[in-house]
Amino acid sequence: MYGLAGSVFADPVATPALAPAEPLFRADAATTPASAPSGAGALGVLSGVWDSPTLLGDMGGLRPALAKYGVTLSILENVETFGNVSGGVQQGFELNGLTTVTMQVDTQKAFGLNGGTFNVSGLQIWGGNLTVNNLLALQEASDIEAPVGIRLWELWYDQKFGEKFDIKIGEQSLDEEFIISPSAYFFINAASGWPELASADLPGGGPAFPLAGLGVRGRAQLTDNLTALAGVFSGSPISRGSSNTPASNPNGVSFPLDTGVLAIGELQYSAAGLDASKASDALSATYKIGAWWDSYAFQDQRYDNAGLPLASPASDGIPARHHGDFSVYAVMDQMIWRAKDNASRNLSLFVRPMFAPFQDRNLVSASLNAGLNLHGPLPGRDNDIFGLEMGVARASNGVSRYDRDLQFYQPAVYSPVRSTETFFEATYQLQVTPWWQIQPDVQYIINPGAGIANPDDSTQRIKNELVIGLRTNVTF
């Protein structure tokens, strides 16, 4: 899921880095008491902390020492509490968090090998899981919810060949580069990053947070404005015969090679292109089209191997298998307004549809994300962002027909027909300092699970859910 808050490495054609933030609290060194030793004023030290891009600064000289050898170290902490105050299976709050540690090595500085980058990252996931415990929604309320534990995330090497082509090989998380909407990166619902269709239909949720997959990715700069991105990866980040969830690969060190092939390609257009000066002359825009195909053996949503409905008493309950599945998608990310007197104040619109034509083997046949975000919503707060988003996930015909079969064969059991789940999100990201963000968030989820029965009250669907919460991000 690309939506990891404050992701360290952004889409190559995405939004440029933020300018240094205006800290809410700034200590002025000039106010240091006269009795304090010269150059050692506590307020002066605090001023340096507030202005630093990271909380730990140069780590007592460690960062500059590592930089001499091309090594960059990044530590990002996300902590949040979210809860549903109405609807759901039950009401309540969960506290959870994510620590992401990333090390990158520039091989030119380290070994004299020009154009190479080595990357390794790890995750520590802790706390509760509101979506699993309270909501049972398809589109998870938070993009950092995952099975608790310490795991390897990405492990790859990228080599440039000239200025316009590079190849990356190793364990990769596709939500860091593919299917990304640049303006949606700061929303908290997980479907804002890695689309719900991919999460629901690909084995194990696909090679995306908290999992990654072995593969090779190539990127070519075709023109100043046009980039082609393509890759071939393991068909599933989880070995065959497992429970097909991230919990089956608890430490991220399972590298299955017997799960088929996932191929993905994407064509990206950036209005600004390689000429950074164009970004200040016109409204920036990013457009993408892409598709993926996976050779994995997918389960039929309705029938068994004998062609009998799985809901029928005569069925053996073993779903039929289909080899291969694919999906197509598009991304439109367009700035639609920029203040004449302040380029940092702007309004962007994004839309991202995704479709899976095969109705028999997919849980979700279509998903859509769309929204607006406003940079600099308040005077003097150029790096704050206010956003509104909605997301839709539609159950496939195979799923809805299976539900109708249940109604026919088991009329005594309440079996609602699944249809569509929709969420709305409003969020405000407050840039307190360059290294600290606070983000209140509100979500409303309609028809959770696309309309499944409440496991605690089997006579009705899960009621619509109002979710509120607060996240803080700290870059160390």
C-alpha cells in the first residue's frame, strides 16, 4: 500500500518534495537568557530541533559519517488511534502503530559502481486492528493495519543505464511505484494507496504492504513527459498451501517461487516532465494507464469442480480453479487551481478506476477512488493539506450469485446478497515541524463488507460505520 504515511520514497513522476514546514512552535535563539553560556542556550538548541528535517538530526554525526560512504538511514514512526462510534460489529477504539526503517546505499560512493542503489527496509507492526475486530469492511480504515510482528519489507538493487533507463531486481512492494495517485498519498483509508480490487483479488493481497514480492522491474523515460514502467514478479507473496494472508509470512522472509507469475505494466504521463521549470508555469498533471495479469490458480466464487453450486448440499465444497486473472486501471491526477500569489496553495483532483473483467474468480469486480486535496488551506500554513475522498468497491457477479444460491439452498439462514461498499473520508494533515505531522481523520463506511451479515447478529447486515481517529507521523 502506497498509503504508508509519510512514505520516504515517492513516485518518480509524482508530487515534488514539500518545502520546509512552518513550525507551529518555534523557539527564538535571541530570547536565550543573558546568564546562559554563549552558543549553548537551551532555546537555541530547540530552534535547531524544530527546523531540522528529522527529529534526531545528524544522530551525533552518524548520518554525515554514513553519507560519506553513500549510506542513507531513515526511520519513520506512525502512531494512531481509531475507533467506530456507531455501526460495525461492535464499537470501540484501537491503538496501533508502525515503525519503518530504511537503509539505502549509493554504490558510486560506496564501491565506485556508478548508477547503483541498494535498498533494504524493515517493519515493526504493533497494536490492534480496528477493521478486523470492529468493522469487517473491505476497504480497511487504516493503511498501516497488519498482523503484528517484525518483518523484512523490501530488499532490492536498482541499476541505472544512462539517464533514461533503470532496472530494479529483488523483493519489491508494488504500491511504492505502481497504480499510485500522487494526490491520494496522504489519505488514511488503505484503499487510497493500494486499490481495493488488487488487495481483494490478488493472492495474498498482492506484493504490497506489509508484503513484498520477488521480481524484476524496468523503467524507461520515453520522452520528457512519458515514462514506461513494467515488471514481472512472483504470482503470490505467500507460498502455496498457506492461509493466503500476510500472517502466513510473518517475518517477510518467505520468497516463494512456485506461485506463478504476476506481470504488470504502466504508462505514465507527467505534464511537467523532466523540466522542473514547467511546474511553476502551468497546472501540474499526472495521467497513467496500466494492467496486470497473474497466472495463479484462482478459486471460483460460485461453483465446484463438478459444476455444482458451492452452496448446494450436493457440492463437495471445493471451489473450481481458474488459471489466470487480469485487471486494467487508470489514474488521473490534475491540479485544477493554484493561487496567483503563492504557488504552494493549490487544489488537486484525482480519480482512479480499476476493473477486473472475470466475474467468476474475483471477489471485487470494480473499484474507484476519487477526491480533492487542498494544499495550504489556511493562511501561513502552506504545508498543511485538507482532503476529501470517496472509495467504492463492487462485489463481482460470482459473489452475488453465490449469495443467491445460499438463499435458495439454505432459506432458513439469513444470507444477504453482497453488492457495493462505499466509504467517505475527510482528513487534515497538520505539518507541525518538518519531521512531525498530526492528522485527524473521519470516515463513514456504507454497507460494510459489501453487505455481509453481522456475525454477532445473524438477522441483519452490519450497520453503516462512523470512524474517527488521530494519527501522528514522526521522522527520526
